[in-house]
Amino acid sequence: MTKKQRYANLDQIDNTKSFQDFRRWQKERRSKKKDLSTHIEQSPYKESLRLKENRSAPSITWIGHSTFLIQLNGLNLLTDPVWAHRMGFQKRLTEPGMPLSDLPEIDIVLISHGHYDHLDFPTIKKLKGNPTFYVPIGLGRAFKKRGYQKVIEANWYDSLEQGNLKLSFVPAQHWTKRSLTDTNSSHWGGWMIENKQQSIYFVGDTGYFRGFQDIAEKFKIDIVLMPIGAYEPEWFMKDSHINPEDAVKAFLELNGATFIPMHYGTYRLADDTGPEALARLEAEWKKRELPSSHLKKMLIGESYWL
């Protein structure tokens, strides 16, 4: 039997946690009182019809969590498409910003890694169109055994092209697991999406790491889709999930022009709440005296026309 390839982080940062760590976290969680009644707002202006017909104007629409509909070069891209109403034992906190049935036909699907809150095959089964799936190395077999043939695997810093778009898979600091035996048997990372006019960096799921500086040396970055949630308790989460303050630090290292926060307020994956994550992000932005025009906080279902 062939031994499975296992993937690792830069500097061999290990995200493994012990049973005692989980017990400590659960004990801490029981002692915390969190307001779960305040949710991230839905946009009052949904533009499903315009998005469905659009083949020229570049746009970014936040569906929720790490799912975005991105329109560039006449192509429709989805990042980590997840419309699931539950994640484990937890119900989704907010409705997706757009019903699956309202999506245009999808040309490209970008997957950051195999965790269930980033890769939901029931969602993928319902997508319109005949998309090409760009996935981390090692994850292609999960698609092909389900009958998907247009699947392209990428290792860190591999670059691919479709429709005059350049798609580059870049490092992240994380891990992955979908079953008892497949821990880290596929890779994880972010995606750089570039055309001649602009670049969008979909960071994926990550802790803060030196890779941001490496990425900044290789790419000119306009828009950063940056995670800010699922960081608490930080002693448990910090290797895998970046907190809002470090997200701002990473954005500055990337020399990006616009920061769009994501990965907060949709599923309760950790002890922080969506409003808490946003408040810490805004406080850090103000503390560093950064231009308010460079921070684009999107409502769920909001479209940002570039």
C-alpha cells in the first residue's frame, strides 16, 4: 500500500493539538458569555440579475464566510463555495448573500483547502455551468472520484492560465482533514487572481506567517480578501487562524491597496463573534491611522464594482 504524501507548513509549524488542549478549550468556552444575537448584516441591495448578465464589469460579491463570486475578464469565479446550512453541530448564523439558484454559470472554482467550511460537495453539485476546479495538490482525487474531470491541482507558486487570467497558488499556514486518516494529505494555500489591470489575492485560511512577505516580493497586489475570524482562544487558534490585528499587519506587508475582510460571522468555528472580529479590525485600522478608503467592509450579498 502506497504511503500517503503529507504536506507541511513553512518552517515546519505544526498545528497538532492534544486531547488535553481540546478539553482546556471546551472548559474555557463554558466560562465565557458571548452575545450571539447580533449578526453581520445582509446588504439591502442585491444585484443578482445584473451579476447574472454581467460579462464585462469586474466585480466582487461576498456570499459569506470565504465564499465570493468574482467576475473578471468575462469569467465567473467562485472561491471556496459553501452554501451549507450547518457546519458540524452548528447552524449557519447568516443566510448566504445570494441563493445558489441565482448564481450565473460558473467558469472557475478556486479551492483553498479541504476543510468542510471551505469545500462543500453538496454545494458544488448544484453549481450551474461546467467549471474548471483549481485545487491544492493532493485534493484532486476527492473531485475525480465524484466524477469531476476538469480538475487542476497546484502546488505552492504554481501559476495557471484561463481566459487571460493568471491563477497562482500561494502559501498559507494551516492544515487540513476530512476523515480520520487523511490529515494533511492535501495541501492548503491562497489564490492570486491577476489580469492586466488588477490583482485579487484570496488569502484562504491561515495563521500569521512569514509567507506574506515572500508573497509580496513576487506579486503586485491590489485587493486582499483577508480572513479575520475564528481566532479565539488565541493560544489554541493562532497557528491556523489569523486575528484581526495580525491581519492588518499582514496586509501592510503585502502592500495591498484594498482590504476586504472575510471568514467571520457565518459559522461559529471558534469563540469569537463576527461583530467582535470587525470591532477589533476597525480599532487596529484606526490605531495605525490607515486611510478609511482602503478598508472595504462588505455586507453579506454586497457587490463591489471595481
